[in-house]
Amino acid sequence: MKKKVRKERKKINKKIIIVESPTKGKTIKGFLDPDYTLVSSRGHIKDLPKSTLGVDVENNFQPRYIKIRGKASIIREIKKACKNSLEIFLAPDPDREGEVIAQHLAEELDANGARIKRALFYEITPEHVKKALANTTVINQNLVNAHKARRVLDRIVGYYTSPILWKIIKGGLSAGRVQSVALRLVSEREKEITSFKPIPYWIAEADFTTERNEKFLGKLWRIDGEARKIADKKELERIKTTLKKGTTFKVTSFRVTHPSRLPPPPFITSTLQQEASKHVRFSAKKTMYIAQSLYEGIRLPQGRIGLITYMRTDSIRVNTKTLERLRNYIVGKYGEEYLNKIIRIFKDRKNVQGGHEAIRPTKLEFEPDKIRQHLTDDQYKIYKLIFDRFIASQMSPAKYRQKETVVSFGGVDFKAEEMKQTFPGFQIVSGDSIARGAVPDMKVGEDVEMTDIEFTEKKTEPSARYTEASLIKKLEENGIGRPSTYAHILQTLFDRGYTIKEKSKIQATELGLQVYDVIIPRFSNIFEVSFTAKMEKELDRIEAGTKLWQDVIREFYDPFVINLNKIKEEVDKIKESISQKVEKKCPKCGRSLVIKWGRYGKFLACSGFPECKYSESLEIEKSERKCPECGKHLTIRHGKFGKFLACSGYPDCRYTENLAHDAPCPMCHGNVIIIKTRRGNVYKCKQCDFSTFYPPTKDRCPQCEHGMVMKRGKKVCPVCTGLIKKKKHAKK
């Protein structure tokens, strides 16, 4: 009888912690005693319905959240686990998204308010988790309302503007409150590049020798006292006539300075994404996925532990105790001279939400190289970026010696510079030291001889296309989006086919430019950079509790609807104005053919649609091969899984086959076909089981004689590098 009572008491006294990630739950469970039970919501459990607006605009814009499809069983499991619990700790991520997950969980549990507590885990370590559980709070309704306002705003914009694109261009397209602003930035840069007319100019470099036979290189700096390049051929000829080999120049300036370089602050979300893009070529989406895994927990010999603090933050703040530990670490690892003399305090930008700290390692003893065997290659790269950046932030400045001299003759000045490091400081960790040029010591007034000169013609260039790093920086500088949304914004543009990435540069596609031409001029105020930034500030005011979320929506909604109704009346005119007619006539009814967009790109269709449904491919690529069934030429077409070969005699002959790669299978020399997937092209052999995301090349491995594949711009052997296992790909 006593045993039964003890069991029931134990069952009633259990404590439940609800997180949104099973991995996070697994890590936390290892820190706590058996009284705690960990359950996971696996992300959001509620959202607005997909098929309807889901916002009651007549009832103060109340959103109608419903259970996400597939989450009913998870909600039942959570309710069952919490049924007899003494305490329920809601512990999704500490941001707007996490707060709304906690709110929806609380609504579903419908438990006594005293039982439900909000726990905020900014890092997943034993000390922090136990401290957070001992110092719980309540759900922050201001955060919930800020998320609600963002979700309602985004739904209203997307729900009402996307159908305009469906009617004018094609179905399945979308417009978004923030995504369309990002598209605007990319498209306007693309239009600027397209319309840019290069202007030629010339630069000059000259070799000089001092009276002591010391040599240095100078670059043309000023002409007639103005810092500029050579503007035209007439001026070029004049300077060529003036400057001959053997001309004696006079040293008009020589100075030596000792500049220093300060370390950057620890990472925030945007700077982590930017540096990962620059240094390891990771997309923003991939960077955040890897950072999430480091935050939620990695299995080490000491047990599972989160290696970094929460990775969605715009604050560079670090707490005092952690800074003290960091400074002790620097002295022990590098010596007193590498520690900055005073604690370096970085100031947050205006309007930064300072609740989160910067992204930093949770334990300094877990150095990247010491635990590398427990990390994937990608995890190691991101963790090392975060670790090194944090260490460098409290280290002494890097010191340099800089020499600069100006030599002059006939109104033309050449400048020479030398930069050499005298003390590495923080750059012993960051590895980004500078070394350039060589300038001997000189005195003002002495003569130097020009021994050679070279003129090079250049052309002015337009602004470069955005990279992921520079676009995120642009969004951040203009107050567009928040740390949790940068990666999603960029990925949406890629997924919709509005942008593509070519050699790490983001380029607007023809479809993206057409969406821009339809949407931006007609909703210029909504998809304007400053307006979007203003809305972000309004959302911050809701989060701070200084403004009601319904007021923000109403101020936006009323003028939006007036503009929307005007555009709806003009849809047919807009469609007619952008439709591109071709000279070719419809073979069925004789009407003009027009260019339209379909699921797989552009095609020609009869302007008499729907009465006449004739259509044909717009761009048919002919193949040299002939159809094995009817003998007609095969053509390259576009389908759901990418390009494929089809008979030009369609529909009489329906022969098709996958498009072949131009290099053989690295394993069996068989034919490789290309299959398009969401993750990219897959190269699959028709004769064996070989399959990879990396395109095979015609090169052979010098060690094992197997074929090579192209991985991130380098040719590698799939066998020697372990990409695939040799025995798996035996020829069938």
C-alpha cells in the first residue's frame, strides 16, 4: 500500500519542461535530476490557416490561429505529459518566435496559472539552465503582441498582393512585406548594372630609385593638385610626353606613422552570417542551421552541452563575469601583453533589444581544435569563427608601422605606401594581418629617378551585385528585418525563383524583375525601404509596450486597402501593358502569340486564351541526338526535375530521357544523368549506385585512378576523401 502511495506521489510531483527542439531537450535532460521530464513541441503548434486570410479585420484584426496539420498528436502527448504535473516550464527560444510558441502551449494546456512558468535559456549549460529554472518569469505579452502584429501585417500584405501577381504573371508567385523590399534592392541594383555605360580612364604605376639605389613602386595619385585618374586620351598623351624614363622627381612628402587596428565586437546574427558567407562560403540559412545545432547541444566526452549562446541577437553586450573569465583566459593562453589594458566595452546601436547577449562560446575550455573530433567540418568552421571572434574582442590592438611618401614632377604626384605589422595583438587569433608595399627611408627635398612607367587602361564599373553578406548588411543598416528573419528573407527570394546565386553574387532573374515591375510601382510606399524600416520600429514599440499592436495594423491597413482597390480595377490594363507579343501567329486560330510564364519558365501562348488553348515552348534547345523511336531530333526541355530530352515530334512521339552529364561516372565510367531536387542537382549513374550533389569531372585521381568530382570549386576524389564508399558502387 505504501509503495502504491509513493508511486502516485512521484507521478504527481514530476516537473515538465517543454522545449521546441528534441535535440535541445536531450541536452537539457542530461543536466537535471529524474524529477524533470522533457517534451518537445517540434516548433510552432499553431499558425494562421493557409487557405484563408485568417485575420478578422472587422474585429480589431484578431488573428485566427489553428493547429498546424500534423501537430495534433504532439499536442496530445504534451497534454498527457502535463496532466498530473506539479510545475510546467515553458522553455522555447528566448525571442518573439519562442514567446508565441510558449503562449500557444499555455492556451492548449489551459492549466492553472501558478503551475505554468516561463524559463528563458540563453545558453544550454548546466549552470545556466538550473539558474533559469530557479528564476522563472511569465509569458511576455508585449513580445507575443509584437509577433502577432508582424504575422498579421505579413499575412495581409501577402494575401492581398500575391493574387495580383497570379492574375498578371502566373500562379504560385508571392509578394511579401519584407521579401519584396529585399527584391527591390536586388532588382534596382540589377537595373543599374544593365543600364550602366562604362567610361574609360587610365592609371599609372612607376618604378623609382633613390640616390642610394633603393627601389620602390609608386602609383599615380594627383594631377595638377587634384586626386584623380587620367580622364581621357589627350591627357594621357600629355602625361606620357611629360614623364619619360630617367625623369628626376622630387620627394615632396615623407612620413612614418604607427597606426593600430582594434578588434571587432563579438558576433551578432547579421555579422555571423556575413563573416560565414565571406570566409567559409555558407549561405545565411546554412549558417543559422549549424549555429542552432551548436546552441542546442553537442555530445562531448563530458556529456551533451550547448557550445554557444543563443544565436538570434542584435546586441554585442557581454556580461561582466564572462568578460573577467575571458581576460584571464587571454593572459593564460597568450600572455599579459596580448590583453587589452582595460575591459573593452562595445556599445550597441540605437534601438537594439539588449535582452540577449552577443553570440559567444559558453565554455572557454572547449577550444575548437580540442573538440574538433566531436564536430562535423561545418560545425567546426562556424564554432571557430565564433570562438576566435570572441577571444579577439578583449585582446590588445594590432600595431603597425606605416610609411608614406609623395614624389612630384611637372604637376604629377605619385604616392608610395608601406604597411608592416610590428605587434600582432588580436590578429594572432583572427589572422587578418596586413602587409603591403616597401618604401625606403627618405627626406623631403631629395631626388629620385623614375626608371620605368606603365599606363593601364581601365573602365568605370557599376556597383557590384549583392552577395548574401552585403545584402544582409544592407538590410541591417536600413533597419529591415530582424536577426531571426534575415536568412528566411534571402531563402524566400531563391525559392520563388526571383533571384539566383552566380559565383556567390545574388542576381535578379527575369521573373524577379517582372515581379518588381508589377508590384513596386503600384505599392511603392509599402515596399519602400524607409517605410519598412519604420514598421520595424513600430514593432519594437509594441515589444516595449509603448504602442498597441492593433493601432499599428490599423494605421497601415486603411491606406493599403484604398490603394489595393485601385490596382484591382487596373489588373487587365496592367496585364495588357506588360504582355510581350511576338511576330509569330497562332497556327490554330491566327491570333498573335504572346509570352507567358508557366511553372517551368516562359512559353508562347495564344492571345485568344481561353477560347484557343494553343501553346508551345518559347526556347527550344536542339540536341545533336535523334529520337531512337521515330528518328526526329531530340530537344532539351524543362520539367519538374530540371532539363530533360524529349522528341521534337511530340505529341505524336512521346519519347523522353534524362539529360546526361558530360563526364562519366567516377566509379564505373557509366552514363551520369542530372536530376534536379530542392537541395540542388543530383548526379546519378545509370549503371551503378553512384549518386552525389557534386558534378563529376573528366579528371582521374592520381592515387586510386577513380574519377574526380567538383566540390566547392576544387577537384576531389570521392573515394579518397570518403564522400562515397567504394564497395557500394560495384558495377551491376
